[in-house]
Amino acid sequence: MVIIFIYGFRQFSMDIKCMLGYGPNIYWLASWLVITPVTIAFVIVFRCVANDPPTYGEYRYSIGGIVIGWLSLAASMVFIPFVMVIQCCRHYNGHPLQTLIAVNQPDYEWGPALVEDRRKRFNMDLQRYNRRVVKSDATQTAAANGAANGAFEDAIYTVSTIV
């Protein structure tokens, strides 16, 4: 669900189409956009309304046991905001909003590994969103530093919106 609502259904569908040769059908559209979010919302609301302390048969857990359970749950999730803060500090450019935008952009090396798959994926972007393919500054810098006889230049592309 996070992929669908953050990354986007269209982007994710194009990625699947690039990998498999065909995109997701109406079943996946309904599951990702309607059925799963409604089910999760129902479970969360029901769990909050009917919040009884956990038991094991007749045994009722102590407050200390419940706290340990919540701490073990939080331990697996605490690294997400921690890594976000670290990335924002590493890429801070003087403006908080621009820093968040920069941190949430894909790396210039992101994408399919094979050159033909990379071209195919980004050509799909061009057709769908009227974007143009532009070599990134990082690619030009790497090429200027003598990286891999032009193959590196052909492999690394980024898609930027026409302004």
C-alpha cells in the first residue's frame, strides 16, 4: 500500500510492465486502491475501539509486559525516521523544503541494470508523461573523469520534467 500511495500506482504499474512485459489487471487495481486500504482502516479502527489488554487464557499480562511488547514493536520502526533525519542532515542545502525534495529523489543510478531495459523503461515515461530524457550532471561528471568508454553514459539516464 505504501508503494501505491507514495510511489504511485501508475509508476508501479509501469515498473511491473517493464519487468514482466504486461501490466497489472483490474483485480490488482481494485486490491491496491480500494480493498486493501478499506480493510486495513477497518482493522485499525476496530482494534482501537475494542482495545482490551492482552491475555493468555486466564492470565492477564502486566503493564511491564505490555510496555516491553510495545517497545519491541517500536524498535523495528524507529530506524525509519532515524535514517530520514540522517539523510536530511547529509543533504542539507540551506532550505528545509528543498532538502526534503532532494532526499526523496531517486539516485541517478536507480533503475534497471541493463541498458536496453533502462531505455525501454524511460521511453515508457516519455510516452506517458511527455517528459524528455536528459543525461544527469553526475553522468557527465563521471564521463569527464574517464568512466567506462561511453557505456556508462548510455546506461545512466534521469527523467526530468519539461519546464
